[in-house]
Amino acid sequence: MPTGEIIPAGFDPDFDDRAWNDAWQHLPIAPIPPGRHPGGYRVERQTVRAIPIFDRVYQLSAPLDCRLLFDPDGRLWMSDTPQERIMMVNNGRRSRGHVLIGGLGLGLYPQYAVAGAAGQATAFTVIERSAVVCDIVAPTLTRALDAPLEIRLGDIAAFLAGTATTRFDTIFLDVWDTLDAAALPYVNALRDHALRHLTPEGRVLLWGYGWMLELFETACRQVLAVPPDARRGWLLAQAGDAPQAIPLLMPVIEHFADDPVEDEAPALAWCRRHALTLTAAPDGTSAYPTG
Ligand SMILES: C[S@@+](CC[C@H](N)C(=O)[O-])C[C@H]1O[C@@H](n2cnc3c(N)ncnc32)[C@H](O)[C@@H]1O
């Protein structure tokens, strides 16, 4: 079944925001001032010369001034390192018109999406859950962005689940902390709600979606390489540290029960389509296909 039959217009699951670009090197972003903030949050400046980008360490041609936001427990929460910038540029390039953003973060994406930078966005509405993030980032972003910007404190999931009033040309979502295939049901559920808020030509962009799909396909490839009657045991043994893999992969095992999967390509194509249709149950803990 072609992807288009299960995913409505407005979302391109083949878009992978890891595509290499060096546009980020020529598009300056406004740096958040380093400092300490209420509640124990802090922004630090770091100059990097060599840094991992996706799967390799790169030596940069010139030192890069980066910002790191740490939470009150001293954990790195967000950064504007090259990998982040590359992914945000790719999403920015696909953006136009009035954009709804789920998750302000360090405010990189709108600076790349705006018309005159990498994209064609003309106005931004941001929904951000953290008041601290708004306080830290909004002053810098408001000064830097040459476009109307409205930042609302709130939960993007609740907003998207509500009635569609304003229609957006682009909806960019980046509210999941890690790129993990187990996040796909939650991300897909957000996507399906977001599609209802688009203009007819609008599009939904999801940070890291191509990467998450690839992680899912890799996990499927591994489980399907095991003989059919040993797959359940293999999964349970492997999933010790990652129990979230069990509800994700059990439907794959069930679908290919008794099938040794001698031809991997069509099996993985089924897995990919399956991944596109998983959505989170209301409690966010289990997964079931929508199609
Ligand atoms: C990784 S950052 C986004 C980075 C951003 N794309 C940028 O350009 O810098 C994720 C942001 O989403 C916010 N967030 C997480 N869950 C949210 C939710 N349910 N609704 C709104 N914002 C949320 C976090 O507080 C954080 O600011």
C-alpha cells in the first residue's frame, strides 16, 4: 500500500531532517545570554571546536559559540549545537506562512524558518509549557526575529486536541526529549491532531521523525532475523533495559508469526507503514494502530 493511502496530505513521512546542510554556518542565531535563572536553571556559553554530529565527530573549521541550558539538577536540557542547527534549518526550509510551534526551546527554529533566512515563514505562534523557558528565551528571540511572534504558556497537546479555530500554514512540533522509536505513538497522535489545524496546503513537521522511523525499522530488522518461534523470547530478553520496546514490537512479531521472513524488503516496508499508524492510547502508555 503506498504511504499516501494511510497518511493524509499535510505530512510527508519521507522527509528526514537529518539531511546534511551547511546553511546553518551562514545563518547566525541570536545567542541567549549566559546566566542563572529562578529555580536553579542556568544558561552556559561553550566554545566548541570538535563535536559529534549524528554519528561522527567533526572538526569545525572555526570555533563555534554555543549555548547550553541546564535544569536545576544540573542535567543538560537543551543546546544549540550543530546537530540541532542542521535539523532546525531543514525544518525551517520547509516552513512558510503562519507557523504554529510546539515547544519554544532555545528559539532556534523560528530564526531559520523566517522569510529571509532558510524558510518562508511570516508569523509565529508558539505554545511552550515552561514559564522558565519563556522567560529565558523570549526577550532574545523577540529582538532577533523580524516577524510577528506570539508566545503562549500552555500544553501543545491540549491545544491540538481542542477545536481548530485558527488554521496554520505550517505546524512544527518538537516537544519530545529524546529520539526513540517508542515515542512514535505519542508523536503520531500529536501529528493526527495537528493535521486538523492546517490550511488546505499546510504541512506538519515533526522533529527527528525520520530518525525515529529508522530506529523502529532497525529494531524490526533485528527481531525478524530471529527464527519465528524464538522471537518473543528474544524480545523479552533484549527488552530488559527498554521495556517500552515490547508493546512496540509485539505486533510485528504477531504479524509475522510463522513467517521466517526470507525477503526482508517487503517485510520492512510493512513495518514502516505500521509505524506510521501507531498512536498513543489516551494514557500514553500503550500503542495501537489507527488504520
Ligand atoms: C527540545 S526543545 C525545542 C527546541 C526548539 N525546536 C528550538 O528551536 O530551540 C523542547 C521544548 O518543548 C517544551 N515542551 C515540552 N513538552 C511540551 C508540551 N506538552 N507543550 C508545550 N511545550 C512543551 C519544552 O519545555 C522545551 O522548551
